[in-house]
Amino acid sequence: MRWALVAALLVSLVAAASARASDPRAARRALRADVARVPTSVTGDSVVTDADADPPSGSSSIDPALVRRVAGDMGCVIVTWANDHYRDFARSWVGNLRALGLDNFMVGAMDADLYAFLTQEGVPTWLMGSRDIAAGTVERDFGWGTKTFHQMGRDKIRLIRDLTRVDGVDVLISDIDTAWLRDPVPFFRRYPTADMLVSTDQLKSETEVLPEQTKYLRNYLSNLEIASSFDDEGLELHICHAAMNIGVMWFRSTKGARLLTEEWVRLIEADDDLWDQNAFNDLVRLGDSCSAKPPNDGSGLFQGFEGKVVVGTLPASQFANGHAFHAQRMHSAKKKDPFAVHNTFQYGGTPGKRHRMREANVWRGEDVDSRFLLRSDGSDGTDDRVGFLSYDPRIPSDVDLSVFSERSWPDAKDDTFPTIASKHDPIVDAHAKLVEFQLAQLRTAVAVASSLGRVVIAPPILCGLDRVWFPHFGRFPGSQFALPFICPLDHVLAVERSQKMDLLREHSFLSHPELPDTIRRSVATVDVSLVETEAFPKFPNDTRVCLSGPGTGKDAEFGSEKCGWLGVSTDPLIAKRRVVLANVTDLTPTGFAAATAGVRSSKVLHLSSITPFMKGRVGHEGWEAAYAENADVVDPDVWCCAKDGHREFAVP
């Protein structure tokens, strides 16, 4: 039986390798394929059945020989773990690292299905399983904050402990919802005395508060032969200014790292109610680390865990949490290329994390055929969607954006304005009006697109107020950015609740690195300016729509707006066919189809505005049925929060 399993596994590996060699897109297709369950574990150089495997009690089943082999000459491994529910996240995590030319990574599989999938794709893996999560539950969405989520966290901490036990190998631990955009190891190697470097929930950058910090980096870089290969951002000022986030952690192979992780496991196993991240922060802060002043040398390294470890906080701008990256765009403001984004601080659960990475063009977990080419996975092999529809978003002319901008940093500090008292406060009314007008446009676009057999590319959304899960004054307390701002879609749309997100694409879709050129270059514009009966303004000229940085769909220049339609519209190498709607009759379903018949073959149809087709406007007649039938595609969410609760967005 054992040899039969080994033979079956080898056959699948050979077949997958052959497919990848014969077709450059075969690897992407294989990453989508359903694979047979292969209940095996990798231990060192051997493949054994689960029945033969007997990992030590409390172990993560990781084998030191496998870790050393993956680390190779780099002397370090990049590690994550997942279950099969997060298969596309694993695909994206691996895809980003491979795009960087890295191969010293490994993914722990918590169930047999994911293990078989990763093995088939040549991803270094092992059958990690779970000590506490039931077999029937381990393959599902863990759900943030649930009992299962905390049980999974304990599996993670045991894994970290076991990895730090491997002598001579440094370890980078990364949650599966992290996207890697640059090789981070050279950054970590700047701090050879650190036992660990950890990401942060901090919402502001304090990397250049003291002159000693800048001096430290300059002195360090001056001793390098190729200083330009290193970014000039340092560690955050203090390890206790915000909670450390254990989603990204670098451990050197040191006695201090082993001591801390051993105690970390002991604590969480002794108390089922103790959150793993809180336990880590409590351990690091033992002693006088929080009362200590920043080090005189400007390194940002502190003594923690009663002096047993040297620890530093990774820069929030470059190892970013979800708010710093997606809402504040801190790295863009500071003109720093990010290393990673950990998709926290969001409001759409697992679908929200996925959509945020799509908006940033850092998601590589797509089903290429269905997402980009609109090919059906159904048995009949057909699909009635022929392309995509996009449009220039507009905002209502009677919303005064200055009521938001006056709450921007740095003019407004956290205590400049009081916490918003009522969800019907005038500023909340203004925010709701701004958002609802944009959602009404999106719902209208879906109606038009559905009649044409197209999928809507959602535009960027301009938000007046930030969204937080507790009452606030307009921005997340501690954050440093300007209002209004381009907000993630999960700030305004019920991304997690919606059952039809597949009928929308992210605003940066046309700059996705995997989008075929045959789509990006097949463009037609539809000018509706002659039939607009009322002018609605576009976003203010200083609105920054695109994210800067590697892997985010923009060019090498900071501040260049090259994402999504902005990149296509300004690309002189892309010929745009053009249609002008000259009469109101061109707005009816029949008239519109006739007017655009000559560009029907274009994969992307871009409208200068969708407002004439909106409910209650001159061009809505005839679209009523399509509007009603597709209303649930755009499912408005809420703004949160004033002292008296949240405000629901309403779209008629």
C-alpha cells in the first residue's frame, strides 16, 4: 500500500512537470485543478503514509532536514501555512514569491487536499495537520476571532517554535493573507544582532523622528558596496508604541528566539482563552522594555523578554498592515517601495482580503480563464459574457468636500475634532450622499453591462470619512493621511455578504500583471457628453487613485497614475476606437446597442459617464428591468461609527 501511494504521487509530479513544460499557462491551470487526495507527509527525503508518521506530541510535524534543504545557501526559509479553503491564497502567496525569483519558501498543509495540490505544483510542503481542530473543520474558513481561529493560532505558534529549533536557519513567518512584493531578507540582514523583527499594527510612521535614526542608516549604508540595493527606511522608533502583529515575523537562529518561542507555546497551551498575539506582546514587554528610551545608536533595537532577546519593529510603511497600505497608502506618501502588505484592518472577511489584494494588483490567485477571459468552467464550455464595461466615476456637485479635508492630517490631530456623536451628523450625511451617488452609478453600470453581456470594472470609490469599528472623528485614530480618499471597496460594499462579486472587477483590473494583452489592447470609448443634461464633477485633480510600489501595476515613477483605466487611457500604444452618443434616443437599450454596434467586438467598452442612465435621469427609460434584476450585485454596506452606531448606505 505504501509503495502504491509513493508511485501515485510520483506519477502526479511527473505529469504536472510535463504539462508545465509543454504549455507556459499550464502551471496556472494546474493551480486550479482538482486533485485526488493523497494522504501523505513529507519527512526529510522520504514520503510516508499518515499511518506510518508519528510526530512528537505537540509538534507541527516539520522535519529539520526539509527546512535545511529548502533554506539552501540562503540560510533562511520563508514559511506560511493554510488549509484547502485558502487554496487560492496559497497560490497567490507562492506566485508572488516566485515572481521575485525566490524559491526558499515552504507551505504547511493543514489538510490532505491542500497537501496534494501543493505537492503537484512543486511547492515545498508537509502535512502539518492540526493538533486541536477537528478533521471535519480543518478544511473550512476559520473565521477571524472564532474558537477555530484561535486553535489555528496555536498550531502556528507550535510551528514557529519548531522552526526556531532548527540550528543555523533563520525563519521568516508570514500569514497566508500577506502579499510579498520585494525580497525582504536583505532588509533583515541589516540587523545582525536582532533575535527577531516583527510587523506592527501602528498606523503612523516613526522611522525618522530622531536624528540618530537617520544617522544609523547612513552609517550602515556607507559601509556597503552596493548601497543602492537597500531602501533607506529603518525600524520604528519604539517597540511599545503599538501592538506588534505576528502576521510577519523574522527570527534569527539564536538562543533568545528559542527561549521566547518555547515560553510562548507554554503560555498558550496553559490558557485556552489567551490570544496568541497578546501573549507574544506580553512576553516581549516583560522587564523594562516599554519604559526604556529609544537606543542612542538609532538602530531601533530593544532588549525584550526581561533582557533575553533583542527585538525591533518593522517599518509600518514597508511591512504594512491593511490600513497603512490600502487606506493611507503610507508607502506612496513616503515614496518607499513596500516589501509586503498584510491584509488586516478590513471589513469583508476572506473575500474582502482577496478583493483588496486585487485592487492593489498583488493577487496572483486567479482562475485565469474565468477571471480574465470570461470562459466558463461549466460542462457546456459556453459563456454569454463577451467583455468588460468601465466608466469614469462622478460625484454629486452639492457635496462640499472641504468638510472632510479639514479633518486631514497634519492639520487635524486626533484631538482636534470631537468624536462624531450622531450617525445623522451633517458630516455623516455628506459622506453618505457622496458614497451613495457612486454606488448608484455602479448599480446602473451593472444593469447596462448585463444587457450587453459584459462584466463591470468597478471604478475607484471616493470616501469622505474613514471606516473604523468604533466611534471616531473621521479618521482612524493614530493614522496620518488626507480626506477625502480612495477607499477600499469593502468600506462601502458588503463584499463578504454578496453572492455576486464575480460580476464585478476591481478598479485596477486593466493593469493586473496577468491580464492578457489581447484584452488590454482591445478598447473602445463611448462619449456621452452630448446627451448629458447635468454636469457632475469628476474626482478632484489631486486625488491619488493608484498605489505606488513594485507589483502594484504602476510604472517606475512615484506618483504616476498608471493603474486600471488610467494606464490604458494614457497609453499611446493602445488604439482606442470611439463612439459618440449624439441623441437621447442613443441612451435606450435599442439605441445604445445600435450606436455601439461598430465597437461591439472590443473587449473593453469605456463610457465617459454612466450618470445619464441612472434612475430618475433622462436615459434610464428602458433599463428599468435590468436595473431591478441586477440590484443585488451592488449590495451597500455601512459606515461605522458615530457614538450612536453605524449608518447604513441606501441606494434606491
